[in-house]
Amino acid sequence: MTRRAVLYASAPPDEEQRARFLAFLTKKYGEGMVLEFRESALFPGGFRLEVGAEVYDWSVNGRFRQLRDTLTQVAGEEGSVIPLMREKLKRWTPAAVAEEVGTVRAVGDGIAVTDGLSGAEYGEILLFSDGIRGMVQTLDQNSVGCILFGDDGAVEEGSTVRRTKKRAGMPVGEKFLGRVVNALGDPIDGKGAIEADGYRPVEAPAPAIIDRQPVDRPLETGLIAIDSMFPIGRGQRELIIGDRQTGKTAIAIDTILNQKGKDVICIYVAIGQKASSVARLVETLRAHGALGYCIVVNASAGESASMQYIAPYAGCAMGEYFMERGKDVLIVYDDLSKHAVAYRALSLLLGRSPGREAYPGDVFYLHSRLLERAAHLSEERGGGSMTALPVVETQGGDVSAYIPTNIISITDGQIFLESSLFFAGQRPAVNVGLSVSRVGGAAQTKAMKKAAGAIRLDLAQYREIEVFTQFASDLDESTRRQLAYGQGLMRLLRQHQFHPMARHRQVITLVAALHHVMQEIPPEKIAGFQAEMLAWFEQNCAELCESIRTAGTLSDEEKKRIETCADEFARAYVARGEQA
């Protein structure tokens, strides 16, 4: 079979040069090669040899690009960069390296379709002639579809595109802490460039089973409603789900604020959010002294679907950098329902077949391969962890919709926020019946586990009694007391935003509440009673508070002491109220 090779140069080759070209082509591609010469003034002092989709660029630009790629490779190697670079430069000579080059067939809406890249792989980065990067997403028989990271207006039909044979990567390092970056790792906070310690692939396999260990350490949110009933462990994936404007982001932010001083790296990934909302969030973190241990990855609503699609994977790559160095990481994906919408838009533009709700068939894999990367690594792997808090927005409280059910099945539990509770003033508006943590109990501190007792059962009984009392006109004393007790518990679970509660405060509050200390306190005065009681304990029982805070344990004697002291304080509080 005859194959044709095309040689572009400013002057035709002589007989000796032609013979050398044919010898090279025969050795590389076998017998039957035909060399065709085409004069071009674009290659002074060099040439360009095309064999199908493969290109040997021996022009000045081509050799310069080889040198640049070599230097980039050296910078990523272990050891001191300068000696390595010096040695590489001494030994470097241009080589006949085949490049696979294609042509842009169509471009628009952040999507480019190219011809001639038969060897391209899924997820590979392509480099367009305008410097724009793209990632392969669709492999058809005669074309390649890719998403563009940048302005698609800079890419024109007929322009060239070449393979890089590299996967999408994300710059990572310690110096990203305290910064706001986009989905490509470029700073967008106006504080200058960031020096990266290395690069990590955006798409990486999840840790294997043998590389994991059980989730057995708590990651406290500072929210008594969650830490007492739906505790989160380091390495867990806990879904925050609810309708719009029910406090989902508030829970995530309070959890981040509660990690201050606990050596936990926090990463917040904003997907499809308003730029003003992200700016307000960054200012909140700065005001509370939390920005120093945080990284904010922003792919706002004004950015392309491609950037919104890649953002959570980029944030996850940053988290893995710290996790593999033995550190604990908390990452928030806010939110994955917008991420699924961005992926649906890309898939439809790429010509994929739509399925349920127009989502492509692999939308489950979209999130499973992301959330499975959260783990508690084994001691052999450094013992680091990455805890994921994905956020999903529902419509009308419908948790049975397509995306919510998918993510519920992937995660280790969910915190369901109910609109009716939110509008009734219950903040955080956690629905006790629908929320669950499947592994958090194993990671709960002994003190919290002992203090929480049967609070979930008590609240369930209260909700049941509350429903029946709507139809009853006359209640007996026992039912009245049970109703008042449940109302008091619900009041105690209310918490102001940006005010996470310390461990010892939660334990003391729960022990006192389940001991019915606040039974006679009017609901509207419970918040004031709680604040005064906790201040009294911190002043008069400082050693007890410190023991709970540091050791995380609660003995029977300590529990009995809390109950006795709480009873004493309650009597004094009621007496003061009667005198007033």
C-alpha cells in the first residue's frame, strides 16, 4: 500500500537529502512511501514533514517548542532544578519527533470539533494555534469533540490543533492557601501569581480499598443539631440537601469556621454561583480569620460550562495534594446540581444521546468518580483524610429527583434542610426524620455520644405528639410536659450563623437538656438561659470544661456533676425571675 508524505520547505531537497528522507520514512512506516515536495516560505532554515495526521516539525518554532517542553519536564522532576536543567541543556539536541496535528472543523458555545486527531485519547489536553487549551470529551469515528478552557472566539474554523499527550492538570501547593483561584488554578483575587509546588492530574483514580482505613475520627461542624445526631467523620462524604435559600451554604461555612486551630485544610468550590455571593463568602472567611487555611475555587455563573464542569475535579486535586501529605482536608462542592446542569449542556452540545431529564447516561459516573476520591488513607499512605460535603439543591423538597437520588446513593448520609422549618425560625432547618449519617456514629467522640443519648428518639416523639395535638382541644398534663420538653429541645438546636459551638458547650447543653433541667423555662427564654448557664459553667467548672474539650470523654461522675450543677443553676435562675 502506497503512503504519501508531504515535505514543506523553502527550497527543494537535493538527491542526498531526498534519499535520507525516504530512508527515514521507510524505517518508520515501511516500504511504499512516496515523498511529495511543496515549496513554502514559512519554514526558512527548516522543514515540516507530514505523514497523515503525524507531523515532524523541524522549523525554528518546532525546535523551540521541543526545548520548551524539555525545560517544563525538568521543572517537574525531583531534585534541584538548576543542576538538572544545566545537564539537560548540555545533552539536548533536536529530534525527529512526530506530532499529531488536526484541523478545527466547527467551534462554538465552548465546544470545538476537530478532524485528523485519530490517536487522541479521552481526557487528553489539546493545544490550539491561538494558545487556547481544550480537553477531549468525545471520540467519534472521524472527529474529536473537546471542551475549551478559554474564549472560544479565539479559535477559528480551519485553524490547527495538536495533541499534547498530557492529561489535564492543576497546580497545587502550600502557597494556594488564603487565595481565590479559577478552575484552572489561575489567581483571580488580584494578589499576584502563585508559586506552585507541583501539578496533579484533575482526573485521578480513587484510593483503593487497601489504601483506606475506617472513618473513626470526628470532624465537628460546631452545630449542635448535626454533631449530636448526624456526626461527620474525617474521610466521610455527607450530603447537604434542601431547597433554595434554606441554609445549605451556611452549614458549610460554619463547618469551615469551626476548623480554626484544628489543623484542617478547607477548600470551597463554588460552581455556578453569583460572583457577588462568592465575594461575600470570601469576606466572611477573612473577617473570621479562616481564609488563611482555606482555598476558594470559583467557577461562577458567568463562566463557561466547561469551567464549571472542571471546577470540582480541580478542587479535589488540590485536596489530594494535602491529603497525601498526611493532612486532614475538608472540601465543599457548592453545588453539584449546577455541576450536573453544566455537564448536561456540554453533553448535548457534543451530540450525546439524552436520557432522563435530558441528562446523559453517564451522569451517575460524573459524581461517583469525584466523591469516591474522598477517603481516610491508611497509615502506610500517610493517614491523611479528605472529607467531602457536596451540596445539592432540590425543587419543592423533592429528594426523589434524578440528581438528588444519584448523589444520596453515593454519599454516606445526608443532612436534609426543610423549608417549613426554616421559615418557622428553626436555623439550621435540619429535618431529623430524613437526615442520617451512616458512618458518623463510629467517629463521634465518647463525650458527645454519651451526652446526646436518646435525643433523636425524644424529638421524633415530640414531632408525633405535635401532629396529634393539632386535632386535640384538651391535653393531659403528661402530654403537655412532653410537648413543652420537645419545644425546649427544638429551641436549643437553634444556632446563630457564624457562631459554631465548642465541644464542651455542646456536651453541657445536651446533658442539661436531656435531664429536663429546662422543663420549666419558657421557650422564649431558653436561649438566654443557655447562654448564662454555659458562662456559669466556664467560670465555676473550668477544669470540667477543659477535660471535655481536650480529652473528648465524659465519665458517669462528670455527667452527674453537670446535671447537679445545672439543676442548681436552674433553681437560681427561676428564683431570680420570680423576684424580678
